[in-house]
Amino acid sequence: MQISYHGHSVVKIQTNSHTILIDPFINGNGQTDLIASEVSADVILLTHGHNDHVGDTVEIAKRSDALVIAPFELAEYIETQGVKVHAMGLGGAREFEFGTVKFTQAFHSSSYTTEAGQWVYTGMPAGILFTAEGKTIYHAGDTALFGDMKLIGERNNIDVAFLPIGDNFTMGPEDAAYATELIKPKIVVPIHYDTFPPIKQDPNNFKELVTTAEVQVLHAGESVQLPRD
């Protein structure tokens, strides 16, 4: 398995048989190395409906015939755009041929703004637990710190956690470092920072605060260095 980071909250997981994208915000993302018209995927996982997370989902899914998996209301909206979807709810898990997906709590908001300027309510925001090939990845989505992260850590053996550190809209470095203690991942990667002025952060400040996991600060296009089995 190869797990790579592509700026903002974009994560790509390459298993032996499938390419999975999480929150593929590419056009308008000055931190990414990807070109939306060249990206393909078998599966797209979405944490919530904000435009900087849904991003280029519809374009990529239509071109690649990808399955989009998202919280219920967001999945329903994406389906109206002519895309294959599978809707899920928080706390629900499902085993697919490419791996197991479970949506967790996240404390944030969730709506999509159309090109016409209309706001579409897209349900509850979520985090994602994805398990395949013996590895478990936790993508927290956009979230505040919350106490039940301890349950997520206790009930899952998390290899890699992607946590927002941008502050203002989500956890900042201090809260994300405390979240790392609760989640207990082997590796933690900071995400959702530097894309816009309100979330400007030095990820090395986060790295200095974390004492319970290996912190890997990745530039766009770089892969997580997984330990050898």
C-alpha cells in the first residue's frame, strides 16, 4: 500500500488493486501537485460537503467511473450530478472489495456552495477510518478536538492519522497534538494548513508538540513512510 498527501486535505491511497482519493480539492488548491483533468480514481471518499473538500469529485468520478462514498445527504447531492454513490451514516461501517470504510464523528459544519451561489445542506461532517491490506488509516476531516477521539484510538489500531492543524476552522497545533495522544496512531501527518491565510501554520510547531507518535510532515506528492512489516 502507498499513501500519499497532495496538499490541503487531499490523500491518495494506492492498494494492490484500487486507487482511493479522499477529499480531492485540486482546482483552486495552491498547495497541490495534482492536475484535476489528469487524476483518476476507482473510489472517492468525502468527509463533508465544503467546496475545499468536495473539490473536483464530480469531474474525476465521471471521467473515471469512480464510486463516491460520503455521508448520506452529501451522497444524495453528489448523485444528482450524475455520479455513482454509496451513502453512509456516522458510526456505520461497510466492507467493500477494496477495503472497509467507517465514518466517525467530526465536529464541524457541512454545506456545498453551487456555482450559482446557492447553499446546499450536506448533512453531518465526518472522519473516515479506512482499512485495507492490514493497515488502518484515519482521516479526521475538518474537526475540533473532542473527547471521543479516545474511543477511536482505543477501538482501532491506527497506523496513520491525518489531522488538521490549521486552526480558525479546525483544530490548531496544540489541540491536534492532544488529539494524537487520544488516537494513538503510529504515524501522524498534519493536514489542512497553509492553503488560505486564516489557516497559515508552521507544521514543525505541531511536530515539536507531539510525543506519542512519529510525525511525518509531507509536501504535496510525498508518501507516508510506512514501517516494514
